[in-house]
Amino acid sequence: MSGNKLNRTDLTSNNFFVVPLGVTGAFLNFILILIILSSKKLKSPSYVFIINLSISDMLMAIQVSTNYNIDIIMLELSTPICNLLCSLRYTALIACYITSVFSLTMISLYRLEVVLEPFQQNSVKFVFRRPIITNIIMWLISITLSIPMALIIRYNRQVKLCDIIFTFGQVFNIIYFGSLLFLTYFIPITIMILTYRRIGIKLRTTGNITVISRSAGNLTDKTLNNRSKIAIKFLCIATTVYMLLSWPLLASIEIQSALGLTYSVIYQSFPIGAILFVTAFSTTFMVSIINPILYLTYDKNIKTEIQRFRRCKITLTV
């Protein structure tokens, strides 16, 4: 950096910094998906939503891990192709982020239903009776909400990065990103906080209760003991952490839109602002690592499946 400007090396270095995060997130989410799909027991709607969450997080992590190489390749490509790549990359990134948030919301709502109606074998709600269709609908909504992104991002030859521009004017950008922030952050986090609060109240007032597992159509009695309560409390905290880490992505873009500045102007004229934006994006990318670590470490059913895989591997080895 010289004077008050960021050079190209600074920008590519920032992209390169998040590559390990992307690779780690993609690998952990792939392992989680593999464990759930290969299990005959993890078939409840909750795990179908977890698969959807992991798929969206894995796709986001793959994008993050390839950003550095794609930016280098784009240096040799024509501007129209670079514009197309920018549109595809960031539209997909926003779609994956939205799907992750929607999936987390559905998981919390399903957990609430199980706690409130523990002896009901099958959910009467369509979103839980047909979780795969619900997942498809979530992806369709996410893609629809992301389409405007493809129209307002272009490749900037000056800084050699994808840059959000004001194709339809500053007001459009402010309304679009403000709406995304409201629909995909404030509403979901409010629903999840209220949902887990209701779960906590229910558990405190009923003590140890019996929960009916709706996996694979079979009913299995499970005592929700203190350990289960602690696990649920941890999930509440982890979900909140996820949402707290994810807000900088849209918030930073909304601030940029309100200021009427492109990234090229920020990078060249406001070094501190550029660092804050890079930090915001890097923080948001970290969410792709949180959920697989959470479920692989603290979900009792998934841990049981991991142990089963290990026993099978040992048996085959012997």
C-alpha cells in the first residue's frame, strides 16, 4: 500500500486469505452430507433440512475457495466474459447464503413442533411432511431474490475485481439490499430467537419429557434429560452466532449503496473502509464452517453414526 491506495497485491492477498476457510468448509460440509445420506436412521425432516443447509454452505465454501484462482484467470479474459462470471459468482453466493438462513429457520421451527407435540407421529404441516419439496421451494425463492444481483455487478478493469454498480440508480440498490437484509436476516433471526425461547420455556416447565422420534416412520421413546437440554441450549447459542457472523455481508453492501460508492472508489480512496469491507466478507464466509463442526461434534445421532462407521471400518480391516 502506498499513500492512501490499495494495490492489486493487497486485494489478491485478501482473497487468498479466505481460501483455507473455503476448503475447510467444503470438506466438513461434504462429510456431514455423506454421513446423513448414508444413514438409515437420520431420515426425519430435521436432517433433510440439515442436508439442505450443508449443501448451500458447501457451495458457498467452494466459491470462496476458488475466488483467488478465478480472479487470476479473469485477468486474461474479455470484459463480457468477466461480467458474466461476476454475475454468476455473486448471484450464486447470495442464493446460497439465503438458502442457508432459510434452512436454519426451518430447523428451528421443526424442533419447536417436536417439543410441543412430542407424541404426534407425523407432522400435519406440509413444510414438514414434504421437506424435500420445502427445500426446493427455498432454493427457488433464494434464486429469485438473488437475480437482481446479476444485473448490478460488473467486472472493474481498474481494480480487477467484481464491482457492484448502480445500473438502475442508487435508490434501487438501497431498496434491494435493504430488503434482503430485512427478509434474510432480521425476520429469520427474530423467528429463531422466539422459537428457541419457546423451546426453552417448554423444557423448563415440563422437566424431563418424552420425545417421539419421527425418523423412518418408527416411533422411538427418548428421554429429554439434562444433557439434551444443554445440547439444545448450545444449538440456540450456535444459531445466534451463525446469524451474527452472517450479517456483515449484506450490511456492508447496504452501507456502500447508501454512500453511493463503488468498491473501486472505496479501495482506492478509503483504505480503512476497504479493510472493513474485506473483513466483513471474510467474517461472513466463516459461517460455512460453523454448522458442520456443530453437528459433527454435538448432534448425538450423527455422532452415533460416525461411531458406527468406525466400527464397520475396523471390522472390514480385521
